[in-house]
Amino acid sequence: MTITRADIEEAHARIAPHIRRTPLLNVPGAFGHDGPVSLKLEFLQHAGSFKTRGAFNTLLSMPIPAAGVAAASGGNHGAAVAYAARRLGVAARIFVPEISSPAKIAVIRSHGAEVVIGGARYADAQDACDRYVAESGALRVHPFAAESTMTGQGTVGLEWEQDGPALDTVLVAVGGGGLIGGIASWWADRVKVVGVEPEGSRALHAALQAGGPVDVEVDSVAADSLGARNTGDLVHGICSRTVDHVALVADEAIRDAQRVLWRDYRIAAEPGGGAALAALISGAYKPRAGERIGILLCGANVELARLAELTH
């Protein structure tokens, strides 16, 4: 399957009245790099992450059954689906794993959705969600392995290109791969798109190495947002053609990125939200001199107490 730029343009027109067009922060010579750096501040999106784009695109492009919608989520996708459902007057049930942070669960509930603890890990929550969908007839809103989700996330790239300077390379954090699949579909063959995954949660890296989706173990500080066990065929098929490669970052590099973002920019990023920056500041991605780098800061649903521990 292929997602085209026209598909993403249509999705943007559909969701534009419901989302924020998040700003850019252009910072030349930052983070130890001698070239220009463009930060897309997607953590300012409704519900605290890019996930709101895919949620609205799904709910606005599909018929909603009487049972409403259901989703499995480490937190951000659930918050986005809950927000979109409330705005559109739809009932939502969100299945979360036990590892989800209280901050993210609180955001989901604040938007009026029912929250169900669906097991120890994200995959368990997805299984619980799938059983509920089969029993109830609710619409399943998948966080990454769905065309409507991925096309909605691709609108990040559309806005970035329209609003910002020309880029050579974009660094994008990867959980299940819906975000990078959408962005890479927008910039295919025009801008190098590099995925960033934690060393302990590398579903896309493993899939690209194996030539197809494989299960991986998940153990990372960013597991509640970058903790998919398997990308699935759709994500792998698109990313194998459009993503240059995946850089792996240690958990401590992710924590360092959170510290830098707070210290220098007063940005409170969750671990997954700072992972793309971690690749640059840790050297997991080494740009050439003067390379024009884009970094997506994708989520801000952080436990403030934990951020305080990191930064003091």
C-alpha cells in the first residue's frame, strides 16, 4: 500500500478545523550542530501529542456505530481519541496497560472517555480492545496500523514544509510507526526521514532488519509511548520504502534530551517526546556539516514529578 501526498492533503483539509497548526522553532547552531535546526512543536497539539491528527481523521472519515469508538493506548493515542470523540459527540472506551502513567490516564478521563486497564503491556491492552470491539461493534481506532491514522499523522509533514525552511533530514520518534510512516509518505524521495527508537523498544528497527514485522521485547523509559511490540505489515511496508534508517538511543540519552529541553527552552517533554532530539545530542545520528535538520517534538504528557527529579 502507498499513502500519497494527495491523500495527506485531503486529510489535512478534513481535520484542519479541529486541530492546532503547531508552530516551529528554528534554532541555528543548537544542540552541538553547526547547521540550522527546525523544531516542530507538536506537543502543543490538542491532548498533548500528534495523535489527535490521526484520531480526527479516522472519526471524520468513517461511519461511527451506536457503540461508539474504542482504542488501545499507552496514553497519548487514548487521550487523542477521547478528545476527538468528545468534540464530535461520540462515546469512547480506552484500554490502557498497567504501565501507562497516571498523568496520561488523567488526561484521557478529563476528556470524558471510559478507561479500562487492559493488561500489563500495550499488546495486552490491544487484545482487550479487540475483544470489546468484536463483542460491541464499536469502531476500533488503531494507534498506528491503519491507513486513516497514518494519513492523519502525515499532516505534520505537510504543515512543516509549508511553514518552515527547507530541510535535508527529519528525525522522528517511533513507537508503532504510524507517525513516521505518514511523515515519510509526505516527504518520500525529497527529504531524508530517520526514525528514532529506544534501544529497549525497537519494533521498526527490527522489522527493517528482518525484512518484515517481528515481535520485540519492550523495556524503556519511553515504553508508554514508544512501546509497540510489532509494527504490523502496513507500517513495515510503507516505512521499508520511505524511511532512510532507524537510529537507536539509550534511555539515558532520552533523559538528557528531556533535561536539555527543560533547561534551555522550558519545554516539558515526555520521554517519547524528546527521543528524536536524543538522537542528535547523543550522536546516534551524526549529521554532516551544515545539514538542515528537522526534529519533531511530539508529546508533552509528562509526569511533572518525574521531570522535576530529572532536572534538579
